[in-house]
Amino acid sequence: MQHILVYADSLSWGIIPTTRKRLLLEQRWPGVMETRLTTPERKVRVIEDCLNGRRTVWDDPFKPGRNGLVGLAQRIEIHSPLSLVVLMLGTNDFQSMHAHNAWHSSQGILALIAAIRSAPIEPGMPVPDILVVAPPALQAPKGPIAPKFAGGEMKCVGLAAAYRKVCEEADCHFFDAGSVTTTSTLDGVHLDLEQHRILGRALADAVQPLLANADC
């Protein structure tokens, strides 16, 4: 069996826009991806490590534990051997309490890549391949989360291009989620049911050749 770790935030956790409810496992894009990747000849397990509000490398001033860099190396150690780590973070870097832009988030992604590659895994276990997924661009935020993400649609401009650039420099795989879907029109930030389905299927197609070349 091949194991994929999805390290992400509420867009992957599956929060239902404008609510505090969660989509079912098989409805969330990691579950859709696992179902599509699993065949009689190949078993795939997708491990979801998706925390609402997680940033790339910054703290949330109101909630503890949202810095994505803290503890990441230990998560790689815990779940090894891994065939692939999928990083889909950045949206929360643009919350209204931060002044970050796309370049800042791309540097955060670089720090996460370095942490994965230097994780203290057991001898003989492979360093997992990494797929960085740029989340779809924020739209003007609506509903209860509007104050939290005010201005985010401007701060996130150029995110996919910035991520693509650092992935080329770091020799990582890259996928632009915005090439297949937008964020929900309900809140401008998260993904709705159909968007999860579209993204999960698209990422399965992107991940399939990476698993074929994986060491485990």
C-alpha cells in the first residue's frame, strides 16, 4: 500500500462554506483522490492532516497551533514511509491580521519543503516526493468570515506563479488548483461540494504518475 500525506487547511478539511459543518470523507477532495487512485492492482491510503486556519509558517494571534512549520518534520516521521506529501496551504496567510503577499507565502512553502526533506525518518526509508498545490485565488470574502479575510483577494494575487517559481527552484512538483476550479461563490474562500469533486479528480490524475515512480 502506498501512503500519501495531505498537509493542508480548511479547504481540504472540507468545511462547508458559511457553516461550521464538514463534508463527508468521500466528498472531500482527499477522499475523492484516494477513491480514484485505488485500483485492484494498487492500494492507496490518503492521510488527512488538515487544520482549519493553518498558515504556511506564521502563527495565528487568536488561536494556537496554526503555524504549519511547527511539528511538520515529526508528522513526516510519524507517517513514514510515505510515497508523497501534498502541501496545499497559503489561503490563511492572507487573513486580515497579516500583511503578507504571494511572495511571502512562497517563501513559507520553501520552508515547509525543507522541513519535509530534513525530517528525522528511520534509516532506509525514502524521503517522500512533494507536490505543492496552489489553492484557488480568494474572491471577495462573504458571510461570517468576511472580516477575517478582508482584503485577502488583493493580497493573494500572483500566488500560483510564485509557487510555481519556488517549486522549479526546489525541484518539487506543482499543481495550480485554480486551473480547474474557483473558490465558492458563497464565501469566496472555501470549496463547495462540486469543487471538491473536481479538484480531487484532477489531483488524482496529477498524482498517478508520481506514485508509479515512488520508492514505496
